[in-house]
Amino acid sequence: MKVRFLADQNLNDDIVSGVLRRLPEIDFETTYEAGIERVSDPKLLSFAATKGRLLVTHDRKTIPIHFGRFLETQNSAGVLIISQNCEIARAIEELILVWEASEAEEYVNLIRSIPL
């Protein structure tokens, strides 16, 4: 199954729009579109898991902590953390690469960083 993304509320909107501009067929939902903006990290992780979406975020401070706790009780579709220092163009390219070259199952219960 193809990777489906969920953009955390703090993810730079230019990354999401850039990915969708290049490949509109990518399923990349925002928290705003999902109606869950400003929810806690545990609720965000739960929503992403329920929907089978790989969470994409810049939050390197709190998401990993909550992700570890989350995995104690349930499975996750995974998390991609994009460095704040990563150029937008590179983040777009790497997300497209993730979508093109991998399957959703490869990220279950994993947390990865971009740049890869």
C-alpha cells in the first residue's frame, strides 16, 4: 500500500504544497483538513494511527517522547521528522522519494528523520 501522509500542525505549509504541486496524486492531509488542528501530540499520533497515515513533523522535541509512549499500547503508521534546517526543496524531494520508493508497511512503528 502506498504511503499516506499527515502533516503536523507545525509543518511548514510550503512543504505540503510543494509535494502536492509536483505530484497531486500523493495523499497528504493536513491537520486543518482533518479538523484536528491544535490537538495534543498523543491525540495526533492516535489519529494518524487510526487513519494509517505517516505523521510528518518538524517537532523533534516532544513527538519522539510521545511516540515511544504511544507504542507501548498501540501500533503507529510511523513518523517522519523533518529537520528545521532542511531546505524546503530537499524536504519535498525526500517526501516524494519516500512515496515513490517505499510502501506504508515499511514505516510501521518507526520514526525516521529527513534528510534521510
